[in-house]
Amino acid sequence: MLSAGFEAVDGKPASKTAITLAREYHLDLDMHATRMISADLIKEADLIVVMEISQKDRMMRVYPEAAGKVVLLGYFDPQGPLEIADPYGLSLEEFSVCFAQIRRSCDALSKSLPPAPSAA
């Protein structure tokens, strides 16, 4: 699994707020580094998960070869909403709300995926 964005600058760390929140859930973002989306990443991806409709629209406009691979993460959240707003630069409380949405969505998404092939 990789993380990338349109506005990302390669190699920047996760925000201090994201790192603090992640630690509360025993997750380690210390080694996370931002990465710019690229045609190579699109080509390699089996699934491209975005948080906002505008991101999906931009992905399809810039990388039409991503057709059939792009889904909204919030689509899988049983509590909604469809879009998950980026909390970058916002408070720890707003990061917590976003984290809860992402967690519910990822949990549901993982249940909908086929099992990984076993190594022989």
C-alpha cells in the first residue's frame, strides 16, 4: 500500500498532529513520507482510493488510464459521509473525526476485497 497526492512534495513527513493521533492508536507514522502521484504509480496500482469527489474527478482528468481503479474511500463507510475531508492544518479533534471515518471505511473496504493469494 502506498500513499500519494497531487499537491504532495516528495519526502515531507506526516504532520505533527497526524503523528500524535496515530500514536494514540499505537500506529507509527515516524517513517511516513509524502509522495507526488505519478503515471508510474497509477500504472502499478490495482486500486486507487481517494477521499474527495474532486480528487476522483481530477484523477480521471489527469490520468484517464486510472479508469476502473478509482474509488471514494467514504463509499465504504457504513455511517457516511461519502467524502472525507482532509484535516491537514486543522485541530487534533478534527483529525480524530477524520481518522474515525478512515478507519471505518478501511475496515469495510478490507472486508470487501478478495483474499490475498498465498505464497507458494
